[in-house]
Amino acid sequence: MTQVWRRRTTKAQWAIWAGWMIGTLIVAQGWHFIAEATLWDFVWDAPTQAADMLGRMVPPRWSYAPAIVKPLWDTVNIATLGTLLAILMATPIAFLAARNTTPQAIPLRPVALGVIAVSRSINTLIWALLLVTIVGPGMLAGILSVALHSIGFFGKLLYEAIEEIDPAQTEAIAATGASQAQVLAYGVVPQVMPTFAGVSVYRWDINIRESAVLGIVGAGGIGLQLNASVSQLAWPQVTLILIAILGAVAVSEWLSAKVRAAIV
Amino acid sequence: MLRLTGLTKRYDRGDPALNGVDLVVPDGEVVALIGPSGAGKSTLIRCTNRLVEPTSGSVELDGEVITALSSAGLRVARRRMGMIFQEFALIERLTVMENVLSGRLGYVGFWASWFRRFPPEDVRQAFHYLDRVGLAGFENKRADALSGGQRQRVGIARALMQSPALLLVDEPTASLDPRTSRQIMRLILELCGERGLAAIVNIHDVALAREFAHRIVGLRKGVVVFDGKPEALTPDALTTIYGSEETDA
């Protein structure tokens, strides 16, 4: 008797075929719908429009540079202060949220997880819209909105790192007669230090990019100039601002790569 | 002197991991605890310093009933019980000196330990023990840069820093090569002799146990089935502990 082996049962095989069939039909139907609703004249015209706009964007208006130094500096400061504030608030929240370090499974841990979820699910720009109406336009609103959104990101990555530590090391510290705070300081903190530092600079890097647009809703930084230039159709100015943002982002990426390499 | 009376540990389901273990270990005696995997050796050690909470029975060290202590009292009592681990359980990213000094955590306050400002006497002791275990000059190396044998020596120095009355040693040689295993066992035995420490050493290697221990206790299914001198560990006794090759269990 020949022995037969199949990876899937016949039924599972048919189910997978049916799944692909339905998926293909949905894509075809969706394509049809999008094609119906598209004004194709505009689409065919897009390359011409893009070329025309690019033509108006160059050369950059270099004489505008002095006017954006201060806003660019503000942008970097919004990102930096916002990130620091987020780290300060998110670190204790992460320890409350991690299953192995939380002092109270209910209700403290779910509350900490809830704070992280709410913070993460509201975009920085939305936080900025809310905060501009509360604290008024300016850098403060920008700093707070960067901080409020970063708490979730930072808290989540840190608490996951805390949950993944090697428990033998904390057990060994507990066995010496150390207090619970000392078990955290010696058993947990050294193990999550690389994540802590790595995520901090990574988030700072992201926040420099995010804070570049906060000015659009009045929360300080270079976004204000960008928005104004676009509405005045001052395209050479827009180019210069984009170059400045690109420069800031490049510098921040270089710096964060350096920091990450230094702390493994 | 360590005294275990009727020590029992029952995990959520199934047979008890430890079932009414009575054991007295006088000062200066090194007891090898042998038995098949799952016999409860590790549970016995962890119930002694209550890293695992025993279900019933008592643990007494020098007259103090460990099982009756509050969590604050337990922390003070744990200082007297040094523990040595199979996978060393060092803080990998900290230096050798920080690992050795962590044996003093039960004696220093939080902020002093956070800023690594240990009393000068502790630092002097740490250098002394590093020298004693053969790691002089290694104090600023990171633990993860050491070999297995060197790490276990750091683990031993950390346990000694506690000024323990008892060493709880969980499979100290299972991650080491045969030669290093013998060196580590010899070191543990010498240190217990020098300081009059009682020790319970979980060990898989019967030959090592026979050679280095003063006394051998055999555990099977959570029950002590052998307790005697190494010379008394006959083939029959080994069969009682481990079961015969032909039968399961």
C-alpha cells in the first residue's frame, strides 16, 4: 500500500481556492468602481501639471533663508522637548503596564494600557488641533501634542521590552534579599536600557518630521511658513522650506543612528 | 543549620512536586540533591528561600522560621541564603563588580545602590572575593564578556557577598564542560569548608556528587528516597532514585 501524505485536507484546499476567487472578484469590482468615479481628464493631465509646478519651484528662493532659521529651530525644540516630556511620563506608565512589573493587575494595569492606547490612536496633528483651542496657538501646544502622542508609542515599546526580559536575572536579585525597587533597578532596568535609549532617539527622529507640519494648525514651528507659502503660491519658498526640513531630518537620523550604535 | 519539616509544594494540577520532605543540614555540610528530572530538586531549593511559596510544611534557618515571615522579614532572611544558578543569572549588561556588589543589595538602601555608592567595606570585600574565586582584575569587564566558568565564579562571589549561612546551589555545572565543572564544584566545597556554610547542591552528575558532597539525598517524585553517605550510594540505591532502565517512571 502506498502511503499518501497531503499538507492540507481536500476541504481546506477548496476553502483556500474559494478565498482567492472571492478576493479576485472584490479587487475587480473595486477597480471598476474607482474607474467610474475618476475624472480621467485630470489624471491624464497630471504629468503636465507636475512638470509645470516643478518648473515654478526651482530655483529655490535662497534669500528667504534667514526668515526660516528661527521657525526651523522652534521645530527642533518642539520635537526635543515633546520627546523628553513623553519619556518622563511614559516610563512609569510602561512599568505599570508591563505584566511582570505592575504593582496591581486590576485596575492599575488596564488603566495604564488604556492611556497608551488613547495616546497612540490620536495623531499628533489631531492632538495639536485640540490643544491649540485649549492652550492657544504657539509652541506650547506643539510640544504638548508631540508629547501626548509619543507617550503611547514610547510606553508600548518599553512595556513590551519589560515583559520580554530574562526572569532569571530578576529572580537572582530577589534572592539576595533586595527590595522590590532594587529588583527593578538591578534586575529590570539594565535589561531594558538598550530599548529605552534606542526608542527615545527613534521617537525624537520621528517627532522632528511630525513637528514640521504642526504649524499648519497653528502649533508653532516651520509648518506655519510652509502653509503660508503654499497658499501664496510662493513655490520657490516652498522648495527652500522642504530643503530645510530634509536637512533637519537627515541630521536627526544621523544622530540617532550614532546614539543607537553606541548603546547596544 | 537548616531544617525542612514536611515541606510540600503542590502546583495547580497534578501530583505534588514536593511531598512532605524532612531534611536537616548542619553547618558546614554539603548535601548533593540528586534525582531524575521533575523529581522536585529545583522546587525544593526555591521553596527554601521562598522564591516558590511552599504549600505546607516549614523551613527553619538557625532557629528562625522562614515560612512564617512577612515579606519584609523574608527579605532580611534571604540575605543569609546565597543562591547560585545553572545559567548563572548574572545581570548581563552590568560589570563584574556591579554583579558582585549586587549581593549586598539587601544591606544597602535604594539610592546608594542606584548610584553604585556601596560602603567601602563592601567594595573591599568584593575585591577580596573576586581574588578568592580567581577573577582578580576582572572587575570592570561586562558579565556578558566572560566565559561560562568565569560567570559561575562571579555568581559564587555574589552569593558570598551576602555573608550567607546557607548556599542554595541549583545545577551549578549543567552549563559547563567537565573540567570547569570539577573546578567549580571544588571551589564551592572549599568555600563551604572555609566558612562553615551549609549547602544544598542540585546536581545531575552522580559522579560529581559522589566525589564532592559530604552527603547525598535522593529525591524521586517529591519524596526523599535516599539519604546517606556517598559510599552508601550503591547501584540498588541508584535504581531506587532513578528507576530501572527497563521501566518508565
